[in-house]
Amino acid sequence: MPARLRVLIVDSPGKHPLYRITREQWRAACARHPAPARRVAARIVRDGPALAPALARAEAVIGVPARRDELCAGAPRLRWLHHTSAGVDGLVPLDWLPRGVAFTNNSGAHGAKAEEYLRMAYTMLNCRMPRIIADQHARRWRQVFSPGLAGQSALIVGLGDLGKAAARAARELGMTVTGVNRSGRRVPEADAVHPVARLDALLPRADYVVLATPLTAATRRIIDRRRLAHMKRGACLINIARAGVLDAAALSAALARGRLGGAMLDVVEPEPLPRSSPLWRTPNLVITPHVSCDDSERYSDITLDLWFANLERFLADRALKHRVDPRKGY
Amino acid sequence: MPARLRVLIVDSPGKHPLYRITREQWRAACARHPAPARRVAARIVRDGPALAPALARAEAVIGVPARRDELCAGAPRLRWLHHTSAGVDGLVPLDWLPRGVAFTNNSGAHGAKAEEYLRMAYTMLNCRMPRIIADQHARRWRQVFSPGLAGQSALIVGLGDLGKAAARAARELGMTVTGVNRSGRRVPEADAVHPVARLDALLPRADYVVLATPLTAATRRIIDRRRLAHMKRGACLINIARAGVLDAAALSAALARGRLGGAMLDVVEPEPLPRSSPLWRTPNLVITPHVSCDDSERYSDITLDLWFANLERFLADRALKHRVDPRKGY
């Protein structure tokens, strides 16, 4: 029998508890995946000074340590590093990543919860909830009727885990779904997919535009003032990606002018958003505090299920899924 | 060829335009239902003094006139009266209804829109949007995470058009669905149905309680202070029925104490709700202005499609659907 793979789970005390992996969650995941679990020996170690000896022996690490610049020298046996978030934009440039180490992200951990958030976002914006909320605050009972969502159109920018969830939610509501990605390669969740170069031509046709793309050099401010002006009058925008993909000040101006019908932002810059930000009071804008995609009860379980599925590939010397491509930046 | 059935469409200028049937909508409905349409001759007449001569000749009437007490004397040929709302609680007692006249309501016109509203309500309450909305108003960025809805439980009180819509929306979100109606007779939209006598035993098990019952003597305040106290700690309540089925003051107190997690009311008493009502500022309560179930673009089209389907039954001397039973009060 070969030696067990030494796995280190980095516990970051600063993170919200939902992102931390407990011993009980690890054991439960091993019980769900008994065959690969027999081939690993895992430890959970708090990030900080105690991490160094564990890192020195680790072959696989779950969670990027705060001092990631020390991985090259301090983790000589490391072959696989898993990031427990989907976005790696906070870790670029990836020059700290030791050569030859497979780096995977947590794509797939957010789809189910994101799908629920998107159902909420489409229905709230269609129902003109931002205005109804403002009326409630002003203690003003004023009927605002709305059509059904069936037959309306959603344009999804980015078709990864989140974008597919946004497409599924739109389909369930009877909307037509157009997607945009780098290549234009089709996905079953969308009625049509176009390469990102076609974005300008697609924006005027969409009732809902959803931003679900990783933040990279290519997507920074992909929706800027010019492209907001391409959107259909009264259309709505939803951002569940990263704040950097959108010019939020230009969005705010378009909402204040009534040019757009409404927007929902789960990501803002900076987070926490300071009290002084004018975004808080932008009309027809709903801000949620970066909670759209993370299941408060199941996040770590889902993360470990994804990791174990990849572990089977790792142990069989097959290519890992959700490997980050340093050139693409996601 | 028999004489055409004389149909009178009562146009009530005081109503919101979405409820009024235009000549164009009537013509379009006739085009969708050409066979029965050939057998009727319809007029649209404004409610008021001009109505009397039209009523005197009408055999079928769409829309209850304001002076419904004059129907007995003034509409001697009337055989079928159709109400363009689902609820007849505003028209009881039905002693004004001429003997022998079939009285139908608009059940079926609200399901599709209600289903969207319920998807919004479940996801908003689960996502703790009332708290997030309050935080936004206070310009406070504070993360509030939430679990998925899958596996949570919905209890639907009333299983007509609205209740079935509430059940479908819950199912689509992966929830388990228990229904309550008078008889306990099963409907395919719910996993289980119980007679209303079992309500006390069912309330403690539900994460979401949805009120979707007609307002009758039997359902007035069906959810009162005592039954609110039976609900699970942290559970949520949604009312899309009529304000009278709920003790809103007791709900408000339960929300203020944190005993319940949240609520969404589309119906309040009175409507419009006055500025002085304490409901406006009840924590974790969202008030929508009686807009949950009426499609702003298709309401009259749906109404006419339902009416034409019943017209085929009427012309064939078959029993009409959605006939109001004066004894039940709906």
C-alpha cells in the first residue's frame, strides 16, 4: 500500500466561520468519499507561525496561506494547492505559485446558492421592488404593477459556475438566455452564446444583464459608461462577479437619471462599503453584502465534495478540474 | 343559426387600467377563440347611467357593476355574471345576485404571476433581505449569510389558484410542500394535504407559512395571535390572500420580538395603508402594495381566455368552472 497523501487544511481565523473547515466536516466528507479518503492523512492547522512545520511536509494544501510568498521555500513537497474561493483575483499575479504545483479554485461551490440569488434578483427587479422598498420606507402605499418575466431576455456575461446558475434561473422563469464568453463556445444552459467581441451588439436587446465573469485584465470595467449607454432603456443590471468588472459610478448615474430600470449589486468597492458611499442611496439600486453565492450551512461540505472529486483524479494521475490558468488569470 | 349571445362588458373607469378590457383586447381574444366568438355579440359600456339600457338586454355580463343591487330588476335576461377578480369577499352577502344567474369568479387569472411573486418572497425571506434592506438604508455593510431553500418546508393555507402557485414555487426551490384546505383533498402540487382542522399541529413544522385562502367567515383571522405563537421560532409568513385572514398587529409584535424571522404582506387593512400605520416600520416585514398576482400586461388577456373557455361550456349547456358558491362564500 502506498504512503498516504499528506493533506494540510489551512484554517484562517480571520475568515467568516462558514468558510472554515472543521474536523467534523472533514470526517463527514471522508465518510461520503471512503475510497479516496483512505489514501490521505489530513491535518487542520491554524494559519500563522504554527503552519511552517506542517507546510514543510504537506503534499496537498486546502486554503491559500496568508504568507503565500513563503510557499516556494517552505513547501518543498507541495504538488496541489486548492483555493477555497472561486475568484483568484485577490491572489494575482501568481508569481508566488511554486513551479509544478497544480493550483485549483473552488468553481462549482457557488452555483446552487447563486441560482437562488438570481431568481430573487430577476423577480425583485421585474416586480420593481427597489421602488416598492423606497415607498415602504416613505410609508407610501402606491400600486406598482409589473408584467411576468416569461419572454423577457437575459444576457449573461461569463458562463462559468455563476453564469450557468444565472442562465438556469432565467430559464426557469421563462426568459430567453443569451450568453457571452471568451470563445463563444455553447453551453446547454443558454439559448445562444456569443464571443465577448459581440457584447456591444447584444446589450441593446437584453432586459437583464448579469455580470458573472472572473475579474481579469480582460474583464476589468467590461461594463463601463459607454456600454451602460448601450443597454435598453429601463433594462436592469445584476453584478454577482467582482466590483471591478463594472463602473459603479456610471451605473449610479444611469439609475439616477432613470435611464436604467434597476440594479442589484452583490459586490462593491471597497468591501465593507463605507457609510459615505453615494451607492447606498442610489435610486432603484439594491446592495447585498457579498452573500449571493455562499451557502451558510453547506459551503464547506460542498467545497470538500468538489475537492474529493478532484482527489480521485489526482490519485489516478488524471488532469485536475478547475485548475487556474495563470495566463488567463482564472 | 341561433341568435348571438348578448354580452355586456362593464367598464369601470375607477379601476386601474390593467383591469379594464379594451376593444382591442376583446377583438384579440375573439381571434384566439374564433368558434365561440362567432356566437356572441359584445359591447363595452362604461359603468354609470349609460349602463341601464345595455343591462336590460344583456344575457352575459363581464364585470360586476357598482350598482349591483339593481341587477335583479334591471337585468331580466341575465344568465351569467363574471367577476374579473378572484375574491368575492367585497361583494358579500350575495343577496343582490339574481336567482338563477350563474356567478363565476376570475380564479386562474393570477397563478402565473403569483408563482413569480412567491419565488421572490421565499428567496427574499430566506436570504434575509428585510435585514439587508434595513442595513442599506442605514448605510451599513454587514454580511448576513443564509442557507439554501432546498429541504426547507412550506405550509400553504388554501389550495386554489394562488395556493397551487405558492406550492409550485416552493417545489421549484426544492422545498417540501404541505397544504391545508377544507376537505384535506390532495392536489398534485403538494406533497401532502390536510384538512384545516390540523392547522395547529402543522404550524410548528413549517419554515414558511403562506396564506392563500379566500376570505370567508371561516377563514377570517385564521392566523391569529395564538396560531402565530404555534409557528416555529424564526419561521416566515407570507400573505397574498386578504388582510382579514391574518391578525397583522399580532404578526407585527412577533416580528418586533424576533420570534418570527420575517414576513411579506401583499395585502393590508386598509388599502391604501395610511402613513400612520405601525406596519410600515415593523422590523423584518416587507409590504408590497397588492400587486402580487396581477400581470400588468396580460391580466385582461388571461381573463378573457378564462371567460372564453367557460363560454364554450355555457354554450354547450355544461357546468361552468369557477362558479361562486354563495354558501361557501367563494
